[in-house]
Amino acid sequence: QVQFVESGGGLVQPGGSLTLSCAPSGSINTSRYMAWYRQAPGNPRELVAAITRADTTHYDDSVKGRFAISRGNAANMVYLQMNSLKVEDTAVYYCNTSPAIGWGKGTLVTVSS
């Protein structure tokens, strides 16, 4: 069942920025391993960014240096700051832990000029 709700997606021009938010259910402590995934049209869902219990971050090579995952200081939120967006970043973005405990509907990011 759904454990996270993603928001913040939208239409943005190449080179633009966007911040995605992940709101967990009340029973989930996001100090645990958290990650952002994305699924582009015709492609499988892939891991984009992750943050461990030790606050170590990991990024897919395609977004390294452009995206940043972080934990909020309030409301147990998790964020994905996306900069220098490219057309190939277009996808539905999801947040989850590992192993996945439930998938939400995600939030659509469309990068187009």
C-alpha cells in the first residue's frame, strides 16, 4: 500500500530547477534509508538518488552534480533538489525506502522547451 506521497513536479525548461517533496505516512521515520526513483516513458523505474541512515548520499551518474537529496528538519519530509534539468530527466518521480514498502503515484516532471 501507498506509504509516500510525492509532489512538486511540473513543466520546466531545460536548464531550469525544481524541488520535489516526499511526504511519508505518520508511522515512517525518514531517518532510515530513503531514495528517489524515476520512470521515464518506455523505461523501467530506476534509482536516481539515495540517502542512508548515516546521511551518506548516492546518485546515479546521469544526475550526479545536478540533483541533491536531503532530509527536511520538519514534518519528516524528504526532498530532491533538481538543477540544470535536461530533457532526458523527464519522468515520473517516486520516493521510497529499500526494500520498497509501497509505491505512490509519483509526481511528473516534464522538461521541455
